[in-house]
Amino acid sequence: MPATTEPAPAKINLALHVRRRRADGYHDLETLFAFATDGDLVIVESAETNSFTITGPFAAALLPRQNTTPAKVGRTDNDAPNATPGNASWNGNLVTAAADAFTATFAPNTHHALTLEKHLPIASGIGGGSADAAATLRALARLHAVAPTDHRLHEMAAKLGADVPACLANRTMLGTGKGDALTTLEGLAGTPLLLVNPGVAVSTAAVFKAWDGKDRGAVPEGDLLARAKAGRNDLEPAALALAPVIAEVRTLLDTAEGVLLSRMSGSGATCFALFDSAEARDVAATAAKAQGWWTLVTKLA
């Protein structure tokens, strides 16, 4: 059976309103999910035994510090700047957790070779791990001829993480509850999009812990861009306190020519900007690169 390749596009929160902390430890949210056309890549194929390989520019951040050759290792670590691309432990990553959940329900006693091409920075507010898990579920569903609309896939996604159901759907949506109650919205497909990360990883848990707890109201009604412009990211002040450089990224994007909307995504530190033209986006990308920041020149899906 041939390998199945599935994109794991970057997720952005056009607006992110935090309403309250729930008894289960999550927070009630209202967020406008949208997706880029670019991101990570997941490759899945049937195999005699399970294996998991991580490649790409940000592979090292997901591999153990002691791994210096492409060889099997005993665990996966999210704080590993000195690692090189190679084979990761089957345990400890959302990709393998998604594969385990899928096979337990749809394909017991089967094994897979999984490859994650990691192009998005980790702990960056653009759903990298959630998008990777969702792409794994979609890839396995295609490999095993499971309907993408099967409700069990959504149920698996919800158990893997609050953002995974939206990433599984991979289209513009309003997320409520903890982010997994989804309503499809008319999107802005093709709008030029720039993502910028200043090279700082921000802990989602730390950002939520630093959130001031104030409910500043719901996401407004209207068309998508109007709703996004009238909205906000309630986590941005907390993220700024942890990583002040985010303010420099915002200033660059806010003052760029042709910008329609700029904001921090998720819990940071990645910021995004929508532009009225690809040319304006590219000029802003050049300015961001001159600061030594990571950039992704893309568009909305």
C-alpha cells in the first residue's frame, strides 16, 4: 500500500476571547479559526512495526538532546535544541498518540511508519502539534478508507487536545466551549498572509496562568474580517509579559503598508498579518527577515 501524505497547515486565531476558567482545567473560549495553505507535513504508510521519524527545519526541537545521529532513541523531548533529525520514540508526541487512537478504533493489530516534516516552530501559537495530530488522523483515514466525516474521528481529536478538532476540519470556523464546538464560517480564501515568530517559544500553560481572568465579552457578529477586526486576543497581554519581543513584531506588522489585520495568534509568540496584496505581504516579510525572525509567506486556505 503506497504512502499517504497529508499537509498539516498552520492554524491562526483571527480573534481569541477567553471567557472563563472551567472546572476541568480548560477555559471557555470564543475563537475565529483560520488556516494557512502551508505548514508541516505528515507521511503515513503501512509497516510491519511502528516507527516515527521527524525531519525538517524544526525537527531538532522535538528530538532528545542526546540524539546526534538518525538513530532510534528512547524518548521524545520538547526541549532539545542540540538534536538532529532522526527517529523519535513512538511515545510522547501527538502524532503517535493520534495513530494509537486511530488504530485502536479502526485498524487494530496494524502498524505504521510515520514521518513528520516539521516546518513550523514549536510552542508558537499556530497549532503545530494539534495540526500534526489532525493530519495524522486524516492520513490514516485515507489509508484505511475511513470516511473523513466519521464522528469517531472528531471524538478522537477532542480527546487529543482542544485545537485538534478545528485542525481536523481544517477550514474557517468559530470555536466555542474549550474550542472544540465548531461552526463553519465563510472564509477569506486566498488572502495574502504572513506569519512571523521572533524565535521565542512561549508556554501555553504559562500564558493561560498569567491571563488576568477578566471576561471582556463575546466575539462580535458580522462578516469574518469585520468580526476579526472588532475582536482581540485576550492572551496577548500575558504573552507580552513573558516575551516582550512580541511587541516589536506587532509594531512591524501593524505599521506595514497594505495590512488589513495583524494580531498575535493563540498563546504566541507567532504573530500574523493579512494583507491587501501579495506584494505588500512580501515587503513586510523582507523587513521581518532583516530582524532575524522566522517568517512564513503564505495565504489563507
